[in-house]
Amino acid sequence: MIEKDQNKVFTRRAVILGGIQASLILGLVGRLYVLQVVHRKHYQLLSDKNRIQSLLLPPLRGKIIDRSGIILADNHTLYRGVLNLDQNIDFNKIIEKLKEILFLNEQTVINLQSQVKKRKRYTSVIVKEDLTWDELAKLELHYPDLPGVIIEKVQSRFYPYPFETCHIVGYVAAVSEKDLDGTPLLELPGFKIGKNGIEKTFDSSLRGEPGLKQVEVNATRRVIRTLSTLDSISGNDLKLTLDYPLQKSVYNILQKVESATSVVLDVHTGAVLSLASTPGYNSNLFTGQISKKDWTELSSNPYRPLNNKAASGLYSPGSTFKMIVSLAGLSAGVIDEHTTFHCPGHYDFYGHRFHCWHWKYGGHGNINLESAIAQSCDVYFYNLALLLGVDAIAAAARSFGLGSLTGIELSGEKEGLIPTKSWKRLVKRQAWSTGETLNIAIGQGYVLATPLQLAKMTAMLVNGLHPVTPHLVKKDEIKETMSLDYSHEHCQLILNGMSDAVNKPWGTVYNSRIQEPNFEMGGKTGSTQVCRITQQQRETNTHNNKPYLLREHAIYVGYAPIEKPRFAISVLVEHGGSGARAAAPLGKEILYAAQKLIPA
């Protein structure tokens, strides 16, 4: 009986335990079914995320080429050392080893340590770019002792002619914190974007589209195999209007002086054939990690090599502004080709004496417009300006684009300034004085322009008064423009004066004329004061012996050939003194080179 009861109890317990086990098994099977069947796609996706890593492939940057196909910005292969942050290792210890192997300086080490702290895991930082063969060999030799360090073969930007083209092409450099806008491509280690010049303006077009590579990784994030690759799309090549042989020639000519700039335009289309500033700089320095020494030398150089003086430099145009005053006077009817004024070498106005540059020789005597332009008589234009008034002069200047951006495809272009009575009242909170109009007449005072604007002004004077837009990127079609509402006969009087300035013995540029037949040029010089010349300096002839930074800027604007002009130029020599002595000789060489290198 007792034994029978014990059997019943055992059987009951077995059934209960069996039921529990069955329930557990069914629950487990059900859970497995849910996980593997019902939620299969969800968990497979999570698994793939752990197993598969997607990597962006940087695109090849588009080339920049000149008008005939010469490459101005290219890509070349280099090797770089990279530290992957996908392992749980002591990175500071690795960096110390790299310091000894690659002879890294203290600042580089500090930068690397800072980047390691800021970077997310599974990313990487660049230890050194453009490794030499010796550095490659050392890294390969110590490779087993450098976990996380890999050597990458990459494409990097390269400028074949860095000094000659630095102010046009610009350069690329590493992405900074302020450049980050959420675009994944910008977060790639070592990715470069345009920071200056054409590289900056057309960065999005030159940059291209990234590719994508999917790789399978293990639990320690080591790559096991490549699963798929979607190739990147290279950036678009960009063709410029620039003529490199001419650009090189202009750059070499400008290097004869300490600091200068020049622009050469096609007078009919506004195409920029050359735009140079000296001294230049090596734009390849910025594609890697520019050293503190190199940066200090560039930024502290008194001749400002980093500045694009042609588009960003503001200068008083001096006597080159007299063509605008002339056209304004002719258009207003206050003078004609026969109008003369007497120049005794000065102009007295309410107790103040305004000198003509020819004051020392008793002035120019009675002089008409063409001769006043050819001989650059200040007194003629003092008289004319008083008849016109500043607002009439300003209107003529603005019609030629002075005081406005030209629209060239370069960042940092300056507008300049063409003053009016209302401008002074609004900005200076003062009334305009008539004496200031005399300064405006000879391109001094408040008037400011860029050498690029002066080249544009000259092109419009010689192309039949058609507005042009200076541009660097080659266009398939140039739209026809209506000519300015000025008399072509009046404009021809001014061109006659510019031609006489160069080709007549009494002209200010006669010593710098081009004597080869069919290559002759016309032009106008100017000198702009940096500080006031005192009467004592004039009488003792010491105004030309001032320290460099106090000397006048020398300017020349010109065109060639005389018959059917094709080229317009402006040349500015910073603190060069006389436009006739410093700028005109350079202008002659540049216009001669343009005609020789770019035949009709």
C-alpha cells in the first residue's frame, strides 16, 4: 500500500516536471521561431551591421587646365602613415614610437594626441603625409611593433607651377571644424577642400562624388574580406581662359621689382589671359601640413605674397583716371577737342596750391585734351573737374565698372570706391568740398580701384565702349552687349591721347614704346601718393628719396596693338614711384609678350 502511494506520488511529480520541461522547450522553440522566422530580417540587419562595415572612397579631384590644355592643378600618388583607432591599444605609446621613427616634432605629437582624443572610435588620424622612401622603409621595418599603424597609397593635389598660378588656381587644404556641415565625405581623414582661388570657387564641381566599399570585419574590427565596391566619380575638369606661357612670362617680368601685379584681358570678351601678383608663394605647401616656419615667413613678408593684389588690392588710380574725367567732360559738353587751359605748373584754389607734375619746368602752357592726356597735365583736369563736379565724374566712372565688383570667379575681390556728395554726407557726415573735386580729377583723394577694374576700364575704352565681364573660366558663348551711351568720336579723342602718350616724343611713355611695326601700344601712366608731398620736398627734390613704404605706387594701363586692339592691361608696382619709370617699362614687355605668344 505504502509502495503504491509512493509510485503515484513519483508519477505525479514526473508528469509535472515533464510538463514544465515541455513548456520550457515549447517556449524556447517558440522564441527561436520568433527570433529566426518572425524577426529574422530585423536581427539579420543588426548582425550585418556588426559584421559589415561601409567605407567611403574619396573621389579623384578634377584637373584645372589652361586655355590650351596645360595642366595647372593635377593629382599625384603619395604614401601616408595612418593610425587606425579601431583597436583597444595605448595610442600615446604608439605615437611616442612614431616620434622616434619619423622624427616628429613636439607640435606634431601634441596635435596627434589631441586628434586621437577627439576622434570617434573606428576612425583614423593621419600621422604623416607624403612619406619619403626612407620613412616608408622604417615603418615597414617596425610594423610588428606598431599595432594600428597602416600605410596608405592615396592621391593628393599637386600644382606643377605653384608660384606663377598661386593667386588664380589657389590651393586645397585639410577640412577645418568650421567647414564641417554634416557631409560624410568631409569627415574622411586627410580629405582636402578648396580654400582659395579657383579651387575654392568651384570646389563642389571639382570635388566629385564618393564611392562606397563594403567589407566584412571580425569582432576586433579587422577586415576579413571585401564584399562589394562602388567606384567613386571623379570631379569635373575645369578649363580656364588663362594662357600659361603668357602667365609665366608676366610673372617673370614682374619679379624685376619687389612687389607688383598685372592683369591682361581680351578686350572683346573680357577673358583673363593673365593675372599675376609678385611675390608669389608655393601653393603646394598648403596641400600637406604647412610648417609653422613656412607660415610665419609668408604671413610676415612685407610684400604680402598671400594677397591677390590684382583683385583684392585697393589703390588710388592716379592719372589713369583722367580718361574717365575726359569722357565725362566731353559727354557733358563742357569741353571739346579744341578747348585749352593754361598750365603754369600749378593751380591756386582759395589759398591752396595744387601742383602739376610738370611744375618744375614752368608747366605745360596752353594745352588741349589730347595733349593733356599724352603729357598727363594735372592743371587741365583741375579746370575740367571744377566745370563738371564730382557727381558727373562718379557717374562716368561707375558706367565703366569702377566702384563695383567685376564678378570674376575669385573670392576676396574688393569693390573699390567712387565717392559722391551723398556718399560723403552719409559715411563721413560732412559736406563735400570743392577742393576735394580737384583731387578726384587726377585719381587721388577718396577714389579707390583694383588693378582688375582698371584693366576692365581700359578694355571698354578700346573695344568700342562695350561692357565686358572679366572671367577666368572658359565660356562657350559670350553674349553681345550694348555699347555705353557715349560718343565714339569722343572716345577716339581719348585713344589718340593714349597713343600719343606712348608714341610721340612729348608723351610720358615715349621711352617705353614698342618700336616693332604692327606691335605698337597705347597707354597712360599714373602715380598715386601714399603720403603728402610737402613744398620743401618738391623744392629740394627729396620727394623721390623717401623710404620704400612711403613712396608712390606706380601704375600703367595700356592696350595693343594700336590698330584693332586685342589686349588691355594694367600694371601696378607697389611703392615704385613714377609710373613712367617703374610701371610703363613692365607694361611694354607684357604687351609685347602677349602679342608674340598669342598671335591674331
